[in-house]
Amino acid sequence: MKEKEPAFLYVRVSSKEQEESGFSIPAQIKFLQTYAKKKGFEVVEIFAESITAKEAGRKEFERMLKVIKRQKKACHLLCEKK
């Protein structure tokens, strides 16, 4: 059996309106987990935050980059663009 390729999920909402309009963090996670399963990826970790991209200091984004850089082999980063 072929080993599944690792994937990380990054989900973010930047406003309360965005979260209430069907683009919530749980909705994004569900969508991306379904996508990953269809593509044969194994979701290794999910990074989520509620913060505007206009502000500096997105902690989960920075933490995600550090985790990905430590990987010994190539991996996938999945996010939904709205």
C-alpha cells in the first residue's frame, strides 16, 4: 500500500462577518479534510487562527512555517482561498 503524503492545513478568518457567512474555521477544516482524503493526503496538523492578515504577528502562521521547515521530506500545505 502506498504511503500517504503528509499535509498541513492552515485556516483563518479575518472578521466576524466572514465567520458568520459560512466561511467559519470548522467549515474550512471540513472542506480541506475532505479534499485531503480525496487526494490521498494524511493531515498531520491543523493550524487555525482568527486574525486579519493586515496585522503583523500571525502566531499560528509563523508556527506553521517553523514546523514545515523542520520536515525531512516534501509535504503539502492546504488552505482555502475565498
